[in-house]
Amino acid sequence: MNAPEKIHFTRKQRFEAGKLEKRLCRLVGEAIGDYGMIQAGDRVMVCLSGGKDSYGLLDVLLKLRARSPVSFDLIAVNLDQRHPGYPERVLPDYLDSLGIPYRIEVQDTYSVAKRVVPDGETMCGLCSRLRRGVLYRVAREMGATKIALGHHRDDILETFFLNLFFGEAYAEIKGFPIIPCDLCGSQPTLQRKQVKEMLREWEKRHPGRVESMFRALSDLVPSHLMDRKLFDFTTVRATGGASGDGDKAFD
């Protein structure tokens, strides 16, 4: 596969695209500064899934690195989980076109998930944990000091609306070669409903789910929130060991 064709825009479209790019870079830069996510000398492993969020993350980090007052390295990593029909040349060709270092890690987690998860049940939970374990190992092997993941923070209102209004637009502007996540088969996209209706439907289909979510709010991990008064993100450093205050149930 060749590098994606350059998209041609009108003058107004280029202006709007430039505004969007500046806004995304500013917000990511502010988050990095506020929470001390990147320090001088860091080797940041950027995890690429082939989706618009991870493409956008890499694109913005490349732009920020070029203008950053501190020096840090970026290396892109993709996990090829060997699910049928995966377009294995899309990401290598794209990354070659950028001229940045990368590693494609091949691990057949698809077969593991298919063997372990009963038919008709979702593989997402197990797949996520298997994928995370592989990425942690690869990070250690490459000497990465930070792992960058293109996760949404939909529980935070501002970021939710930012993703809702701007995520698709930026992916279209940049012409990223999107790889759909069809590991579990095609899943139809439901029409977005009002939150109240969604909760009512969930409770109808799965009695007790609303109460379960409510109870979850009473068992919070400070590092999963964004309140710097509760957790000092700027002092977090890689230690090579698990932390009791760390990522215990993110997936």
C-alpha cells in the first residue's frame, strides 16, 4: 500500500483545518504540562491501533516534539493480533512515509481470545488485557520510559465534546488510513440517545447496572481522576514495579 494521497482543500478549509490543529496541539500540550506526562530525555512509545484516535495522538506528539523546549524521543508500536483480514501493510507503509522509528509486534492474541471466550460473548475485555500485557513487555524491551495511548476520557465533559465534535473532523482532514476494529466481527453502531433513555434501557436489559455504576463511584482511584490536589501527577516516574495507587482497573 502506498502512502495516503494528499487531500486538497479550499482556502477556507485550510484555515479551519489549521485552527483545529492548533487547538488540539494546545490542549494536548496543556495536559502534558499540567500532569507532567513527558520530561526531558523521555523515550515515548506511541501505541497505534490503526484508529483515528491513535493516529491523531501520534500526529500531535510529532508536532509538539518539533517545538518542545525539552528533548524527547518517539517510537511508534503496533500490535498485529493476527485476526483474519488484518491489513498488515497499512501501518508500516504509513509510518515509512513519516520517516519515524517503529516496531510491528506480531502476537496471535486473536486465537487465544477465540479459544477462551464462549461463542456469543464479547472478546473485548480479554483482548484488552492481552494487548496491554504485550505492550508493557515491548516497552521494557525498547527501554521506553512512557507509554502513550489514544484513550478517550469520555467521563470528562470537555473532552467528551471535543471528541464528539472534532475527533472525526481531524481524522478526515489528515487523511489517516483508518483500520477498523473488526476483531470481534462487525458491530452495528447504535443511534446516539439521550443519557436518560440510555440508562433506562440498560437497566431494563441488565437489572442492577445503574446501581453497579453508582457503587463504582464510591471506589475511586485518585490517579484515574484529574484533580491535582488529590494526586501529584508531576512527580510520577517509571519504577519498573506496580504501584498501589496506579492503574488497577483501567481496561
